[in-house]
Amino acid sequence: MRESTTWRIVRVVLLVLFGLFFAVPLLSMLDFSTRVVGGSGRTWQAFQNLVQDPDIRTSIITSMLLALFTVLLMLVLLVPTMIWVRLRVQKASRLVEFLCLLPLTIPALVIVVGISGVYAWVTYFFGDSALTLTFAYVILVLPYAYRSLDAALAAINVVTLSEAARSLGAGWVTVIVRIVVPNIWSGVMSAAFISVALVLGEYTFASLLHFDTLPVVIALLGKSDAPTSVAASLAALTVAFVLLLAISFVGRGPRTSKGTPS
């Protein structure tokens, strides 16, 4: 009993320390961004600038759209591929894993230099919109999305589920969309949220390819309007933190009953 109580106290102390480790910098950012420069009192002008300044507003919209398009393209490419490999081409699983994890071994700067020539063709076909960064960001998020989906697929018997559905007359599209995906929904949402967090904080790709996303604008604002820059950073961090925190609440409750054939 005494050992259990001691361990409980240790856990509480560790949680408090970890909470302070993350909360103190955020509170400091809030204090700096709301402080009146050269005076006393507080002002929310820095946060109002996030909506009123057209450049910041445009960069926020651009980053949000990039996050949305990156998640959609990543899921369309990765989910069917991983399911199909597990069902029909299991020998290719190592190759798919190697290709998906490869971006982890290559620095972002090297990737940008490598694809800069390719982006001339991307610009030619799709225009010079910042939304073309979607293709580069999909490469960036592949390792993290792959791990989330791979863990979810490993937790279920994909082959048995698919064979049962096929024996009842379901086509492959039905098997993937209505049988497998509902059973790995938590992994899909985890991959999506992690991808959103990465896209909202990505700077190297956008800066070197000369696109004005939110991190690029924040860096530029830091040279002229520090409070607004810190406010934008705090807002981006808060959104990313909320999304990552939501992972623990996604998919709770019964899920397999929807996708498991009876």
C-alpha cells in the first residue's frame, strides 16, 4: 500500500513538472504578446492583427488549406496502398516501409534542393500558388503517417475481415471503405492530426521555395513586429497542441462493430 501511494505521488510530481515545462514558455509568450510596449497594462492588439493584417490573414488561410490538402492527398495515397499491400502483396511491405520512412533520413534542406528543379514543372502545370506545396508536404509527413496507420493495421486481422466480406459479395472498394477503414479510424485520425501539426509548423520548404505560409510570415514579422510574431506563434502552437491532444479522444468507444461483417 505504501509503495502504491509513493508511486502515485511520484506520478503526480512528474506530471506537474512536465506541465510546467510546457506551460511556462507558452505563458511567457502570452505575457510578451499582450504587454504594452513602453507602458503598463495589457493589450490584445497583437492578436487582433492576426485577423486584421491582410498578409497574416492570407498566410493563415494558405497554411490551413495546405494542411487540409496534404491530409487528403496523404490519406488517398497511403491508406489504400497499405491495405492492398497487407491483403495482396505482403512481400512488398518492406519496400513500402522503406520508401515511406526514407524522408526521415534525408534533411529537409537536401529534399528541397533535390525537388527544386521538379517544382518548375509543378509550377508550369499547376501555377505558382503556394498550395502546390501540398506535393512536397506529403513527402514530409509520410514517415509519421505511415507509423500511425501501420500500428492501426497491425492491431486488426485485415486478411480475415476482407475474406469474410468478400465471401458475402463485397467488392474491394467496399472492403477498404466500409470494412477496414472503420476499424483503423483512430490510426487514420492520428495520421491526419500529426500531418496538420507538421504542416502548420513547416518553415524550410516554404521559405526556400519562396512561398508565404504562416511560419514564413511569422519569421518576417519577428524583424518588424515582435508582439504580433509571438502572438501568431502562440496561436499556431495552441492549435497544433489541441489537435495532438484530440488524438487521445479519437476513436474511443466501439468501432469494430460497424466494420465487422456479421
